[in-house]
Amino acid sequence: MEERKNIINTSLRLTEERNNYIKEKANEIGISQNALINVLIDLGIKFYELNLEDVLFHIWKCPSK
């Protein structure tokens, strides 16, 4: 049996333009707005972590003099 994760309810403030964009894109791909927001957050975190690792790699490989 899969372990249940705690779900935290949050309030996200968006501009009307951003909200409409998310609503449209979620409808286009057939998922809820909440699911799309979670996907975008996960992608953002992955990008941030990869970018951070890349920066740290370059600092380690090419230390300043």
C-alpha cells in the first residue's frame, strides 16, 4: 500500500492574466489547474536544481584566482 503524503492547502495569488493562461493551458491538455500548477512548480524546481548544479560545477572546475 502506498504511503499517503500530507497535503497542505495554500492560497496562491495570481494576476488575472496568469490565471487565465493557466486555465486555458490546463483545459488544452485536460488536467486541473491545480495539477498544472504543480507540474510547473516541479519543472521549475528541477530547472533550478540543474542550473544550480551547473553553476557549482563551473565554480569547482574553474575556481577564481
